[in-house]
Amino acid sequence: MANNIEVKDLLEAGVHFGHMTRKWDPNMAPYIYMERNGIHIINLYKTVAKIEEANEALKKIAASGRKILFVATKKQAKDIVAEKAAACNMPYITERWPGGMLTNFVTIRKAVKKMASIDRMKKDGTFNTLSKKERLQVDRLRAKLEKNLGSIADMTRLPAALFVVDVKAEHIAIKEAQKLNIPVFAMVDTNSDPRPIDFVIPANDDASKSIDKILSLVSNAIVEGLQDRKADKDDAKDEETKEVAKSKKEEATPEN
């Protein structure tokens, strides 16, 4: 892959710092290198291998035209995830996880459509026919929907995968994905259970530098997948144009 991952870069971003040893989850043992001053140190060589594995899978999903939903509601991850997900044109949830977001997707889509209908009301003038009190209520509803669901407005069907920062904080999202057999990619720290996660990326999920580093690598892989998709589409279009030109030429050539 063009997206080379260096252990040195992960080290500089503090990706290796786990939690205090007394808070560890024993299931993370395979990803722990050592203990230092009462803190577990993550084996970054394993992190690199896991990022490469995850990136290959994410790239394929992006190339197939399906969506990856990013989930991070913790303070230090919200802005980073919003920026990186938007940069690769993927939906994200950074406010409170709406219960039933996946398992009751039809209802969530109705709420998203409600936003669109309010916008239409404002465009066609219907909004101005409402009383001042009604307009205020509609505006408040629109703002609330935008805050919670605006970032998934373009997600018209269930995502092909979830990418989660902090599996403990987002356990509801992970459970919903499991029910629907949606694969979960996640940054998993030493205090979390990696077993429910399909693609584990052992990493410090508390420090913003670490989150930023992992998300940059992941989003770059997704962008690569999108570029591959575009290139394939362009190639198919060129082939089609050539075929049309060829058949027209054959039709124009008089038979002997």
C-alpha cells in the first residue's frame, strides 16, 4: 500500500500508551508489549500489522461504493473523527448514539427525511405561513435533528461497517452492529475487551494525538479505495465510448 505505516510515527503520537495495569482487560494480553511504571505498553509492531489489515478491508469497502459509519462521542475524539470522516465522505456520529440507529434504521431515516421536509418548507414559503410560535418550534426541531443526525443525512441505507474509537464508550453501537452482522473496526485500548471487534487496532484511545494518527491512516486508505472506484468507473466509461464508436464506424462502413 502507498499508505506506509511506521512504528516511529506511532511512537511519536503516543499510540503505545495503554491504561494503568490494574485497569487492564486480560483479553488484551496478546497486544501488550510490557509494563512500565504501572502502565501497560502496547506492542506497536502488532498495531502496525492490525492497521494494515484493517486498511485493506476498509479500502475494499470504499471501492465497492458502500459506507463506513464512524462513531466517537468522547470529547477528545469528536472533532478529529468529524474532520477525518468528512474528508473521506463518510457518515459519522459524534453526539450521543441514537438508540436503534442501526436496528431501527427505518425510524432514523424518517427523522432525517423530516429535516429535508423542513428545508423544503423554508424554500417553498410554507414555513412563513406558520405562526411565530410554530416557526420557533420547527426551527428548534431542525437544529436538534441537525446536531444528532446531520452527519448521516446522506446515509440512505445501513453502513457496510462501523469504525469505533473507544469500544467501552460505544458499546451500544457495537451491540447493534453485531445483531445485524455489520463488521466493526475499532481502536481498542488495554482496558477494553477486543473479542467483540472484527478488526482490532490496539492503540491509545484517550490521547488526541494518537486518535488523530490512527484516523489519518484509516481515512487515507478509504480515500485510496474511493479513488480506485473512480478509476474503475472511468475505465468502464472509456471502454463503453470505444465500443459505441466502433459500432458506429462498422454501421457507417458499406458492405462489399
